[in-house]
Amino acid sequence: MPKLTQQLVQTVLDHNCHVSMGDKLLVAVSGGADSMALLHILQQGGYQLAAAHCNFQLRGEASDSDEQLVSDFCTANGIRLFKTTFATREHASANKISIEMAARELRYNWFNELLQEHNFSLVVTGHHGNDSIETFFLNLVRGTGVKGLTGISYRNKYVVRPLLAFARKQIEHYCLEHAISWCHDASNDDTRFIRNKIRHEVIPVLESINPSFFETMQANMQHLTDAEYMLEQEVERFIQTDVVNEAGTIIIPISKLKGYPHYASLLFEVLRPYGFNPVVVGEVLQHLDSSSGKQFFSASNRLIKDRHNLLVMPIEDLGVQHFWVEEGMTTHDLPMEIRIYDKPADFTFSRNPRLMHFDADLVDLPLLVRRWKQGDVFMPLGMKGFKKISDFFIDEKYSLKDKEEAWLMVSSEQIVCVPGKRLDERFKVMKRTKRILEIKLL
């Protein structure tokens, strides 16, 4: 394990983080050994930089001591410092999220504001190799794809982490060697948190088995990073070749998917960006050969098992469920033109399902246009008996999405038609019809 030096960190910045001397850096400094060492190394290396410190008000006087330490160091070394204080517990409570998630949200939102306001190129954080290993085990325990086993990346958009090649003990040794003070966050010792339990109880056992555990895990995560890249290429080929994005709905053909010998992993990687976790993807896989209609949900999307496809779409508000229309009215929900006129002698009944003609004297206006519901029945044109709307949808091979988007036109609680599909026999134009109600779907 090479000794942590300014030269080695600069090499990592160049090769792994793609940072140049011309970049303007915002260094996130908590007061811990990692961020204090990072700030010292970057400042000594001549980079354009400023420091940013967040006081999350979670540890009382200890939080204030961290802030003072960072302020004193920046003053002594002529480093510009941005500081802010967050009501972290209140933010977590208001948004129903964990303290850790609240702190992350608050600090990265603030970092983004500083980037834009002061034209910084990048945020630099002090995450180190041990953090990456802990992340590996954290994801392993929770369940993850290959991506989650690659640890923390050196660069993610505007955030870079040049200390990932180094261990915590190397960083602390650097601070001692250069007389750099740092603060110890006592909350990092609380093993009620899963990450701390991994850090203090799991990893020490593994280190006792393998004295080169750090180096071994660094190599393992690099191998997994390479494997993840190859899998990513395969996923991209599948998406480009077989997956269709139709007006925001992702259509995954089941037969094409199952043509891959490793289709379970392939499906997980395709669904991962839409928030589906391994458990839900496992349930989807179990129902690939089942009948259509089954639904699965992530926090932001839903997946519908159709006859031949998996349909992925955003979870949206159901929106308007009913409205009224009459002659001369227009609507955005179901665009149409409605007019009433005397039946001409040469009247020809329309065979175009989007141009519908009714006996105007049998229909009460305004018409109610609403979504279908279980128990709805009508008398399809040409039939003498009633049929359930749900059975009609089956006959017409409606998907679940088609059913949810279907409208019905209703007159005095009787279904007049399924717009664009079928009229009701009871409202058709006959020889005795005097006036025509014409509805044209646009």
C-alpha cells in the first residue's frame, strides 16, 4: 500500500478524477482527518480552491467545535471558507426521511448552489478506500446488482473523490506527519447504524483473516467495475435493439428478454434506473409466464405484465375521472366535435369508429364521459343482449394500460358507447330516426 503523498493524490486527480490545475475546486470539509488532509494536500498542490463546511447541529457543542477547527485552519492557511448551519432533524422529520439522508440532501443541495453562484468546477470530498469497502458490504447486505458492488466511484458528475485509493490509517498518519489537527465524530462509533456495525464489527474480523484485506478488496472492486462495464454494454445493446420507448412508456418484449441466457441480471439492470429493487425484480421474473395484468411498483414507476411485454411507466395522478359534454363543447381529455342535425334522406351510417352517429332523440345531453368501473354493462351494436365492459375489453385484447385510459359515454346512467370502439345497440340510428347526434373523435 503506497504512502499517501501529495504527488500520488495529484496522480489520482489526473488519471481517475480527470481534474486539471485549471479547475476551480470546492472542497467539502467536515473537520475529520480525511477532509482536513485533503484540504491540506490540495492547498499545498497549488489548486484553485475554497472550503465548504456544514454544521448539521446534531452533536451540540461537538458540532460547533468541528466548525471552529475548520475555520481556524482556513484562516491560518489563507483559504476562503463557506459555512452554513442546517436544522437537520427538522428537515428529516418534515420530509419523513432518515437523519443521514436529510444531511446528504441538505449538503449537496447547498454545494450545488455554491457551484452555480461562484462558478466552481467541481466538489471534492474526502471519501477514502475504507468508505468504499464499507459501501460494498452495505450494498451486499441490502441486495444489489453488480453496480452496487463496485464501491464508490472516483467521479460522479460534478463530485470527485481522490482519496479512494488510500486507507483511513494512511490518512491519519498523513495528518500526524504534517501536524494537522482533526475532530473525531463520536457518532461514527455508534454500532446501531449499519455502516458503523460493518466498520467496527465485520471488517476487523475479515482483516484478521487476511492481513492484506484492504488491498484485496480494492482489487475485487476494480474487477467488479470492469465486469459492470461489460454488463452495461450488453444492457445498452439490448435497450437499443429490442426495448421501445413509446410516449414515455418503456416496452420490454418478454420473448426477446428470455432469449438471453442471463436474462434475470439483464432485466434487473434495465429496471434499476426506474427504482426497482432486487426483490421486486425477482417477483417480476416469477410472473413472466403468468397471465397479463399483474402490476409491480417502485417509488416512482410501475411495471405492468402484459401478454407479450413488460410495460414500465411513471406513477402519475389518475387525473380527470369524468366530465360532461354537449353540442359545441370542446375538451382536452377526449378531444371531439359534437353536432346535431336533421337526418338527411341519403344518410349513410358511419363505419369509422371515430365518427359515431346516434339517434339524437334517444340521448340526453349533456353526456357524461367517465372512466369504466367493475359491473358496467352495455349492449354492443349488433347484439340483443348485454355484455360486461370488462368482457368486451378482453375480447378487444385491451392491455391493463388501455383499460385504465378507456372512456365511456353515458346518458341517464346508460352506456351510449365505448368511444372509438363500439356503439350501444339501444342508441343506433334507425329508419324512424329524425335527428342525428354526431360525435367525431379528433
